[in-house]
Amino acid sequence: MQDFDLGALEKALSNPAVDHVRVFDKETGGRIDIEAVSLRQMIVDAVGEALAKQKIMDDYGRLTGSR
């Protein structure tokens, strides 16, 4: 078990051999489980949403001539 390190988390998630990442909250004794596959999907979904929003804004800009 290691203290939280975002760089180490990103490295673990990019490793195809890693299928589970567990995060523990030491202060409350609670545990939060995050499966790497689920987290990757959440990131992919978030990026997809951001790109879709940007496309809508670009299209609106072209229609209104504001870009």
C-alpha cells in the first residue's frame, strides 16, 4: 500500500496488466474501489462529452458568424 500519488495512479492505469486499483481513505477507515477499466471508461466518456460540446460550440459559431 502506498500514499496517494497521482503520477503513480496514472502509471498504474496505463499499465495493461493492471485491472484493479483500490483507493483507501485512511482518515475515515473507508475504502473506495475504482476499477481501472471503469476509470478509463469515465475518462473516455468525459473527453467524448468535451469534444461533442466543442463541436456544438464551433457549429453555433459558424452559424451565427461569431467565429
